[in-house]
Amino acid sequence: MKLTRRDFTAGVAATLATPAFIKSAGAQGATVKIMFIHVPAAWLGLFAWVLMSIAALGTLVTNYCDDVREGVRAFHEKRPPVFKGR
């Protein structure tokens, strides 16, 4: 949470403190200002997506590992599986 606040504050500060030569460049000045906010936001969004993907993969592996093993054992032993159903 501190990292997000710090990055957001840095982006806003960089936008407000854009040098005068960029501000006077017309349309380019607006583009440069947008990049100060857009790039950190894109990185944070990508980080959140990767973190959720890792969490989902970990959930799938830990919750279904026992049931998969039971299913394979039951198949080889030719009996109906008994799942825990977590």
C-alpha cells in the first residue's frame, strides 16, 4: 500500500513539476504529462494481474492436488473415487 501511494504521489508531483519547455511544446506537453500517470498505473495493473495469476495457480495446485491423486488412484484400482471436495 505504501508503494502505491508513493508511486501515485510521485506521478502527480512529476506532472505538476513538468519543466516549462515541455509545457510550452503544445500538444507534446499534454502527452508527456499523461505518460507520468499512465506508465506507473500500467505497471501497477500488470503487477496486480501477475500476482492474482500466481495466487490462482497456487489455489488450484493446493486445493485440487489431493483430489487429483485420489482420482488417479481410484482409476488404477478400478474403484469409485472418494473426493474430499475442498
